[in-house]
Amino acid sequence: MERRGDGISRRRVLWGAGAAVALTALAQPTRTAAITRGAAAVPGECERRADLAERAIVARHVRSLWGLPQRQLGTLVWPASLTDQSFGRWCYWWQAHLVDCAIDAAHRARTPERVDRVVALARGIRTRNVTGWTNRYYDDMAWLLIALERAQRLLDVRFDDALGDLRSAVVDGWNPVLGAVPWRSGDDFYNTPAIGPTGIALARLGDLPRAVRLAEFLHTRLRDTASGLILDGVHEPGGSMDRTVHTYCQGVAIGLDTELFARTGESVYRERARDLVRAVGELLTDNGVISGATDDDSGLFMGILARYLTETALVLGDTTAAGIVHASARAAWEHRAEVDGLPLFGSDWSRPVAVPARLNRLGDYGTEPPQDLSIQLSAWMVLEADCRLTAAGV
């Protein structure tokens, strides 16, 4: 089956946006009902857990974009303010991961509704971005490039114009001297969050020479020799390092080395991936569970690491990687709360969710903030990853 993204006029976008603002001004605040702890509310099948994570995100976050047909996005928080419901705020790379999670579910158990959701979310990104598929952030574009390549390969959902535009944009950012792409256009910061996913995307699209150089940059410039972990980034020229260690930086480095081993058979990539998995297990887990984050962007970090640990477990048969994913999925599920019968996940899977004392109506959270989409996506990712490994017997 082939599905393609179609265009939309700027006039229609602006009309839709205005209509949405008018409608949301009349809308009632999002409401919730009973909140319970989720220790044993759902049977233990991984597919059912992933299904419920999907249902929770779709019910709480996924909305039509400005009333336009076949255009959807995810609100950034739940409960959502009127501004968030009308997508006055949005986040390109969170939406790219929402598309990727929707692809996971559709590939695991294909239904017309799930395939249509992948298409609608991708179109929603294009419409909300207004000027096209691209922006000035190479990490944003690489994440969407990864998602849409998977949609084509796994679901035969095609966005050829998007793949072409995004690939051209990240290649245009290529610095041939360094063998890397910066964080954003015109910036001097070359960081793992941009380099890793760009390398994965280019490897999957057949551009192995650039993917190899990106992997070398991570290994030679951003790997901490003491810990074996990958650091955040470096300013070039000058070499000023940001030595912050993020879980998702390890994930994309593992993912890139795994892609290169699968395509070249060269043992150096297998060994690099395995070494990094071992370092993650020793330094970035709590009793085998991926270390927690906080909220906002960092809410996605755990799930991204889980996604690429799954890839290396499947490609390399890495039992340490598989064990971390299984333990993390189990912990995320066991420590969830439930709201209206659907799971609500926390930013630290090793601890019970800190449920707001009062979550009765929009804007009334007690001492706790709203639940970020990023945090919920991480949990959906790890539960889908658990399903993939379980299905493969890994």
C-alpha cells in the first residue's frame, strides 16, 4: 500500500488556526477522574501494556490540528491549556517521536486506524511547521527523517517529498572538514543529539561514507575515555567541550554503530556498540533500569536509549542490552499510576509515579506539574521495545 502526504495552502492553514483558536476559547478544560496506583491493574502481556500506553497518549494528547482533515499533533502536556490545545506551542522533535511510536504500534499489530494515524501525524508536522518539512535544527530533522524512513520501510507509507527535503537539508549542513553536522544551522556546536540520529538516518538511506565519518566523530571526539560514555558535544573550532552525559546520547551512538555493523560487517562497530552497552549497564542504570530523567526534553531520553538498545539486542544478540530493556519496561509498568483506567508514567521508572495531590481540572495540579508528552512517549517506546524483543525471543 502506498500513501503520500499532500500539500495544503497557507491560506487554509491560517484560516484553520484562527478557527481553532475561536473553538478552543469556548472549549471546556480537560478533566480527569479517578487516580489509582497501578501495581496489578492489567495482565502482564507486553502487547496489552503497549496497547494501553498507546491508548493513553491518543486519548490525552493526540488532537486534530486546527480542525483540518487528516492532520493531527500531540499536545505537549496533559491536562492541556487552551494554548496547547490549539497548538500555539509545539515541539517538532517530540512530534517526530510520536510518529515513530505510532509506527511501532502499527508495525506490531497493523490496523487501518493506526496506519491512518501515522499519516495524519506526519501531515500535522508539515502543516504546523508552515514553511515546509525542514527547520534549522539538524537533530529535529534527523529524528523525523528516521521516522518517515521507517514508515516507508515497515508500513509502505510514503512521504517521498519529505524524505528528499530532509535528507538534502541534513546533507547541506555537512562539514566536510570535521565529518559532522552541527546542532543547528550556523552554529559552532557539534553534538551527539544531532550527529547520532543523522548518522542512523543516513546509514539507513545508503549514505555509508557520511554515516561512517559521523560515527568516527562520536568515537574520537566525544567519547570519554575514562567512563567509555559519549559526551554531549564540542564547540568547533576551539574544542570547548560540554561533558554532560545523557542517556539518549548513548542510545544514538549505540544505534549508529549497530547500523554500520549490520551494513558493513566490520567488527569494530560491533565491539564499540557492545562496549558502550556495558558502560551504560554499569553507569546509567539503577538495578538494571535506565536512569531517570526529569521532564520537558529530557523526558524522551530514557525511551530513545531503550529503542536503540533493542536494535543492538536484535542485531548483535546483546543480552545485556536486552536485559536493560526488559527490566526498564517492567519497572515503568509496575511503577505507573492509572487515571481513568489508563496508565500514567513517571520520569523515573525505578520509582512510583508522583501523582498530583489534586488533578481535578485544568490548571489545578496541587504541587505537581502537568504530565509531559515526552515522559509518556518514553514509556510507550520502552513497552514497544519490550514487545519486539519478546516476539523475537531475545
